[in-house]
Amino acid sequence: MSLTSPRLRAVLLAATSAGLIAAAVPAPEPLGIGDPLFPHLGNPGYDVLAYDIAFTYTGDNRKPLDALTKIDARATDRLERINLDFAYGTVRSVTVDGRPADFAGTQEDLVVLPERPVDAGSRLSIAVTHTSDPVAAGAKSGWVRTSDGLAMANQADAAHRVFPCNDHPADKAHFTFRLTAPKDLVAVANGRSVAHTATGPAATWTYRGAEPMATELAQVSIGRSAVVRRTGPHGLPLRDVVPAADRELMEPWLRRTPDHLRWMEDKVGRYPFETYGLLVADAATGFELETQTLSLFERGLFTRPDLPGWHVESIMVHELAHHWFGNSVTPRTWSDLWINEGHATWYEALYAEETGGVPLERRMRDAYAASDRWRAAGGPPAAPRPPAPDDRMSLFRPVVYDGSALVLYALRQEIGATAFGELQRRWVTDHAHATAGTTDFVRLASAVAGRDLTGFLHGWLHGERTPPMPGHPDWRSGAPSDGKPA
Ligand SMILES: [Zn+2]
């Protein structure tokens, strides 16, 4: 990002000159909210209420998009400057409450200097005119270039490589996307369509989510797509977005979603959003992602002859399960990721057991055998080691998937299936559309079980070694001398 603001350029120059009369305003610096894994993610002093983001796409997915990001927020502190997370785009102008504001980029923060300080408790409205570059963000993701356009994959820390934001799941907000693209393309985003207008060669699609969303779960798809609609349980509108040429090929998978929804609702209760669907992207992402109301899947998952159908469906169920665990109930810090992935893996494994005949107990026994090694490599489930600086995806290690589903299995063994089922339902009800962390989970588990589980869960969540498995005293973990397979 280039420095284009004369006032802040002067501040920066002042800060680098020794012995200068103390500059009234210190140099811009990146701030964070103290996330143990991503210290510069999120920003203190305000709470975002709503984002309204407009992208204009030229039709060439190598070119930057023009963008206008409007942020409505409430100041929680007096703010002389406002830090947003943003990188890899060019900022053209910033206004605060309609008045031009100075700004500067520092590392992955955009620091905004309003004309006058913002009082604690007051509402503020920030508008950033910028570009959003799908090429510069590159392998760090954010934008994903597909064969026919773009999709988005922001987890964990890449939303701010697409748009300026308070890029932390602890600050959920309402989202509106306004997508302008050549009108022979189709643009879709999270939530439901609220407007579609066409003028000349371009069209604009507007989408709004009914529920708050974490920045990491934003989704925008632009391409030669077919939008496939059907109805799910209780009349829930379902909407899949697939490459237009693949509509028939994908149909056998897409039509499974209503059954997956019924299956999940039977386990944990009503689906918490206003719509659901699959976004099938012709891109090699190497992952699927639970983007809110429109989960991202790579096309190749559905065309591999080597994968049995129940396996593919169990992955579909994994992303769907995240809509309760991770999307509706959002982690307070990234160290709480085990709650998202542990539960999504749990329902994936249960679905595989019920439909593919793969016993959950066998999968958990194998996870137990590997668990000590996973903990040694990635840290315990609730205190994972930070990801490698050059590979943020390295946070997504086995210990947060099967290694964390194993914690849930241990808990079910300890408190019984009835209390465990009650805990699952209470968790997604008590914290619906809010933020919750590990201590909340331990507290609720104790309340449901009717006894303090802090000691029991501490070893499972924070121990370097895997505790003994209740009901399976013969299970062993870790050392190769155990003779257990990896
Ligand atoms: Zn997952």
C-alpha cells in the first residue's frame, strides 16, 4: 500500500528523525486485540456493526477490482486514530462520518486519522475507496481465482487482503455485498439476494445476510455460474452455485443437502441461517470452507472416482455442521478453533459411521494412537502453536481435526451420550449468533453434567500428553514402541 496522505507522511518523516520536537501524534503502528495466534489481527477501540462492500469486476480475474468498503461502527474508546486490517490493495481515499480523513498503511493495518477524535460510545461511519487485488494476495488466499472468475477463502486471516475490516471473528457484523460485473456472468454472495439491476453491459447484484458474520466467513463468487434452487426442511430456501457446464454433473450431490440438513437438525436443532447451499468452484484450493450460507467446495471433490459417495457426503456434512459450530457460534480467539473443527469432524465421523459403516470408535482409537504425536507437533487442542509465518494454513493441523474430535469422544465417554447430546444442543442455542470460547464450553459442559469438569477437560484440552481414555484403558498413544499404526 502506498502512502498518499500528506499529513501522515509528515508524521512518519518526523518519527524517523532523531531529536525532533516530540511529534504530537506517534507514528502509525499495527495493532491487534491480543489473539494468541494472530497478534495483529483485529483492532481495539471499536465494534463494527455493519459492512457494506461494493466490488466492480472487469471480467478479468488477474486485474484488481475497484471497491468501496463502508463500515458502520461504535467506538468503545476515544479514538484519535482508527486501525483497520488491510493489505494488498491501493487505498484511494478515506472518509470518516463523511469528512475526508488522512490514512497510512503500516504492515497489514490501514491507519485512519479522522479530522477530529471520535468520542467513546459514539457511532462512526468509515468509507474506504480502494482496490482489491486477486493476484497480489496470491497463495495467501482471500480471493481464489477460478477457471471462470473468482471466489473467496478468507479463513483464518485473509479477509483483510480483500477488504478493509476488523479482521477477527470476535467482532461479527452484518454484511451487504454489491457486486457489479459483466452481465453475462453471475455474481453471488452470502445471504439472500435483495436487488439485481442491469445497465448497459454490466449488472449489479446485491446480497445481505440476516445474521451477523465473521469476516473469515465472507463469500463472493463471480463466474459463468448456474444458480440451482430447491427447498429444504421447513421451507428453507437452498441455493447452490455451480459452474454452468456442470449443473447436471453436480445434481446428484446437490440434491443430498436437504437430507444432510434433516440429519444435522435431528442431532443439534434448527439450522441457524436463512439459506444454505454449495458453491462449487473450478479451482484447486486443496480445502473446502464453511463460508456462511454458501460453503465453498472445490469441483474436483465431486469428480474423483476413488472416493466413495459416503465419504464425499461426510465432507459436505462437515461444512454444514460448521454453520452451527463456528459460524453461528463463533470462536472468541483462534485458540478456540478446536471447538469449530472438533465438532465439524465429530459430525463428519458420525455421518460416516451411519452411512458408510466406518465405526466412530475405530476412528477415535486411531486418533488416540496418533494424539501424542499430534500434540507434540501442533500443541494441545486448546493451546495450538502459532502457524508458520509464511504458511498461515499450517494452523489447520490434525490436532484441531481428529485430535479435537477425540476430546469430544472422551467427554461423551465421561458424561454419557444423553448429557453429551444435551450439551451439544445447549451450546448452539445458548451462544447462537454470538461469540464463545473454551472456558464457556467447559462451564457449560460442567453445568449440563451436574459436576465440575474443569479438571477432567484441562488435560484433554491443554495437556502435552493425551490423558487416559475413559472406558478404554487399553488405548495407547504416541510412542512408536506401542506398536500402534500411525
Ligand atoms: Zn472444518
